[in-house]
Amino acid sequence: MLEQILEFITTQLDQNELLAGGAMLGLAAAAFNYLRYVPMQLARVARWLVVTELDIPDKYDSFSWVGDWLSQNKYTKTSKRVSVETKNKQPYYTPAPGWHLLWWGNKPLLLRRIRNESKESNRSFHESWKITIPGRARGFIEVCKKISDAQHKSKLNINTASEGFWDRGCPQNKRPLESVVLPLGVKESLIDSIDNFYNSEQWYSDRGVPWRLGVLLHGAPGNGKSSLVAAVASHLDAPIYTFSLKGINDRDLPRLVQDVDRKSVLLIEDIDCVSKGREVDGQVSFSTLLNCLDGLSATEGRLLFITTNHPEHLDPALVRPGRIDIELELSNPTDYQIANIFYRFYLGEKCPPYFIKEAKSMGASMATLQGHFLKYKDSPTDAIKNIKELE
């Protein structure tokens, strides 16, 4: 059948010069059209062989790493097209949206900053870096991370959840452990347990036990739950990843938890909101939450803190061993705590027993005491004299 069709076409071309000429023109046009794209294809292959292309969206930490590298780059310091932000009330310069040609060591680097309008209600735009570097310059991101880590080494990095991804806020000053006053021996015992956990990765691995530690902090508001978490993270030189379950859904929660870096502090605040109907405003199911804490979605090498003002509202499944390993109540301050916070504020001044007794009878929290001492920061005498204000 095929031979007959080919014989018919050949016969027609031999007998009809017009048809043959048209066929030749068609073949020539097709060949020309194909060859026209050969240089473009060769250019693409050459580019793939000789350059590295990086696409870095703003939803990842690497976007901030590149920004920190750019803020220190000579090009940014001399360019007339820059974006200006503020961090800790200091100007922070990075290249403006568009194309930029600068150098990474002895290699030229082509940078494009893309800014697109966001359809999300709480963000005006999304950004990304498009970077092209000659050769296999995979070490570029590692260099950016080292520079970023060096810039923030003396700071506490706090990441908050936004639209299912982590937003890196302005670094804060680290919180010394000494600034958090707990009942005698409690803080030391907690830090010993956490340090032992971080030094026991191989022990967990050898026994097939997930390398995770969960701490539940509960007690009346104002007694230092968040301050303790900040002090622990500062002690570990670890970033904090924090969110409240309100505003998080079943799709976003696993992704947020899995994106937490190893040897980081994950803080979930006011977790008692899961008590009603085993869901949070119909968005996060109880099963999803449990799976993110110690199921297949859970990450290893992270320290989990859960805070609540109402531990009695928590489901027993949420705080069982394996999910919560340490439970710590931060109630209103003891005699020891009141005396120590007074001593710290007034640089060695002893707190009179009268003040301690009155503060306890009024049910003053640590935050209340701190506010009172700040009000009279230059005069311990006035702080004692006006103790009735604690009511």
C-alpha cells in the first residue's frame, strides 16, 4: 500500500512541473524555518554548559541571604538604582527591581530583581532574584549564607508564619539567660536537659528514636513564657520559628513545620485554642496538628515549645510523652524570684521582706513587677514606697 502511494506521488511530480516546483519550494521553506532555530538552540546548549542560573523567590531564607550579600557589595554602595528598607532603624540597601551587572569575586554576575503584585490581602508584592553566573557557581549561596550568618551572629532571628511561608523579621538583641528569673533550680534543670538533647543526636539515631524534644510552658499571663523561649534560643544561638494556630490551615501547617531548620526553636503559642471541636476555627484539624508534632510530617533536630494560659483545656493526646517531654509551670513569682529581679534591676540592692510579702499578696506577675521597676528605674526607694501601685 505504501509503495503504491509513493509511486503515485513520484509519477505526479514527474508529469506536473508546477506541482514539483511547489513541492520544492515547500521543502526549502521548511528547511529554512528549521535551520533558523539552530543558532538559538546552540546558544541555549552553550548557556547551559557554561553558566549557572539561580531562581530565588522571597518565600525562602536564601532570598534574605542574597539580600545581605548584596547590601555589603561594592556595586550596591555605588549604584544609583537601589531599594531602601529599614532594619533596626538603620538603612538597608539592595539593588532596585530590574537588571544589574556586578561581580562575585572575579566572575561577572547578572542579577535581575523581579517584583510582582501580590493577590494576597496582607502582602502588596512578591519578589525573586534571578541570577546568572559563569561556570558552576553553586558555592555562591553558601557564601551568601556565611555573610548573612556573620551579620546576624549577635542577634536573635525570629521568623513568623505568613501565607504558609516563613517571613524573616528584623533580628532582635539576644536575651541573656540571667535576665530570666525562675524558681530556684528550675532554669538550670531545663537548660541541662536541652543541652543534653542537642548533644545526643547520635544516641537517638543509634536507638531509632526521633531526635525531637517538646516543652510545654503554662501559667498565668505575664510570667515569662515568651521571654524564656527567647533566652533559650539565644543560649543555643538558634533561630525561632513561631506562629499561632489561628489563621493557619491544614495545607499550610505541614509545609511550615517541614521548612523549620534543624537545631531551631519552633514556638506554637496559645495552643489551647484547639480544644473546641478538635479544630481551630475550622482550619486546622487536630489530626494534622498531631501529625506535625511527631508524625510523618514532623522534622527532627528541632526544639518545640508550646505555650498556653489554660493547660486544663489541652487534649491529653496533645501532651502525652513523646510529644511533650518537659512540662513547666510559670506561675506568679516566688520570694526567690521577687528578690532576684529586684537585685538585678537595682544592681545589688537587697529587696526588703515587706516588699516581697506585699507583692505576693497582690498577685503581681513578673511583667507587673518589671513594669513597676522600670517606672522607678532610678530609685529603689520610690519603687518600695509606691508598692500599692501593684494592685
